[in-house]
Amino acid sequence: MAIRIAVTGAQGQVVTSLLERASSTAEIVALGRPKLDLMDRDSVLSALRDSRCDAIVGAAAYTAVDKSEQEPEIAMRVNGAGAGFVAEAAAELGVPLVHISTDYVFDGTAARPYREDDPTAPLGVYGASKLEGETRVLAACPGATILRTAWVYSPFGANFVRTMLRLGETREEVGVVADQLGNPTSALDIADATLAVVTRLAQDADPALRGVFHMTGSGEASWADVAEAIFARAAEHGRAPVRVRRITTADYPTPAKRPANSRLDNSKLARLHGVALPDWRASLAACVDRLLAAAPPRGA
């Protein structure tokens, strides 16, 4: 019998990927505004009660990293209080909760990939709001599972891959930051892994399967490395070559400060859940292939 999973959000990369990846073993109920508004506790509780779900995935969030610096109250209400409302509903319904979080809870100063028990120290409003969400989730639903991921891309929505492909249509060279390291992660891989984790949680009450886990694509890269891989794959499809000019973070100032080291250690997830995401290069190539296959011919 298919597990019925209520997912907060209706249009994000992870939600869209979950809807695509769900098989006969899972039914996804995507809940977004106006039915479920993370800024409105009553709407969250009502929507999740009505969903008749067997499990909940908290995927909706305020994800505009730079804009959050100008809208800290909204970011905190959505990512902090809103996440807590979802956890409150999960506790009331007695169903497993998986909450999606981020590498931005760390300051990026470590010399190695971050483990789940490393001290958190967000650099900006977005990271602080997501960390507040983690705290509220675990307070309202102690048996929740938090999955921190990073550098998410997919064939859907706005993301780095789609931006690079768009810039590559009109430019011969693109400047890309080379002094930030992370784990590029396909939202489709996140969906596969999340479905595996949720299914396991619904079948196994082991407390070791709950708590905080890191879940990113295998392997590490800089943004410039990712851009080079995108353009190389695009060239295989007949796109004109594009050079990547490696720049520093200081060369590309943004309102929100980014962690220099966003690498996450995924060994705990592999050890306890038996889940490991594919190498980022393979998943990235598949994403580029799909986007270019769907693109209209030049001049059309």
C-alpha cells in the first residue's frame, strides 16, 4: 500500500522533484498557499490535518538568501515559526516528519566537511532563520528527522545550472566564484533520498533514525568547477564554447555573506539509513541533458 506523504510547498525544486519521483509506493500531497501558508499557524495545522497523511516532508521555505537580509522578519516567520507549525502538526498527528534544512547554518570556516554535531554559526539572516526552524522542529516534534542539503539545482525553477545555460547563450566568457567549496546536489536525488528516508521512518521507530543528518551529492566542487562542467556538457550538445573566468567572492559582492566551505559530511546518513546520493557530475550531466533537450532550437 502506498505511503501518503504531505509535502509543504507546491512549486519549489524539491517539491516538484518529489512529485516526479514518487512511484507506486508513495503518494505525494503537495500543500502550498493559500491552503497552507507557513506564516499562518491555523492554515498549517488545518491543511495537514485534512491531508490524511502517513508522513510529512517540510520542503517549503523562504529561500531568497540575499532578499532575506532586507526582509528578516518574513524569513524568520516562514523558516523559523512556520517550520515549528509543521512540526506541531506532525506531533499532533503522530506521523514521521522530515524537515529540509541547509548548509547555511554553518559559517564555512572549517577546514573539512561539516558533521552534524559541529557548532552552528550562520553568517546571515537566511541561515539564522533555517537554524531557528531546526530548533523549533526538534522542540515541537522531538522525533523529527532533519536533512541538511546544499547547492541545490534541478530542471525546475531558478537555479545555478539554468542561469549558466542562459548566460552561455549570449556570452563567450562568464566570471564565476572559485573560492567557495560545496557539494552540488540535484533536487531529483534529494527527492529519491527523502522518499527512502520517509519510507524507512514510517516502518521503523528506531530513535537512531531521527535527528539531524547531512544529505548532499557525492564529491565536492567550487562554483567555477560546476560552471565549467555545465558548459562542457552543453558543448557536447553543440552549444558554443564558454570560458569560465575564476573570480573571488570579493569580486562578486552580495547582500548576504556565503560560507567559504559548504561541504557536508554525509557518512551518518549512509551508515544509519543506507542512503548515499550519486556523484554530482553524473547528476549534473543528466540535468543539463534534460534542459537542453527541452530547449527550443536556436532561432525558433
